[in-house]
Amino acid sequence: MGIEGKVIDETKNMLMISDGVKKKWIQKYAAVYCFSLPDKSTVEVRGEEILGRPVKRLKKSSKRFIK
């Protein structure tokens, strides 16, 4: 879609992205996202991988690391 900006809010199925002027809601499932991390690396994430409530994703991922 070519939308760039900062993720400022998230729901179960949507991300709100702001480019500094406008805010847009984008469906998570419908896209592939490229996130820039603080160490200047870039991560590509398919929308299906981040579906769901943020808190539930944290609980699910933390169980993988606690073993």
C-alpha cells in the first residue's frame, strides 16, 4: 500500500499509523509490514502473525520462552 509512519495504536484486528499529519487505520490481516527497530535493523512481519489482542500475544509468546 505504500503507507509509512509510526504505529500509534493497535486493536485486535487493526493498526493505527500516523505519518505526522494524518492517522489511518489499516487491517492487520491485509498487509505485510516492515518495522524499523531502534538498532536500525528492519523486520518484515505478515499481518496474520500479529492478529489478536496485544496482551494475549505477549502471554502466548512468553510461554514459549519460559520452558
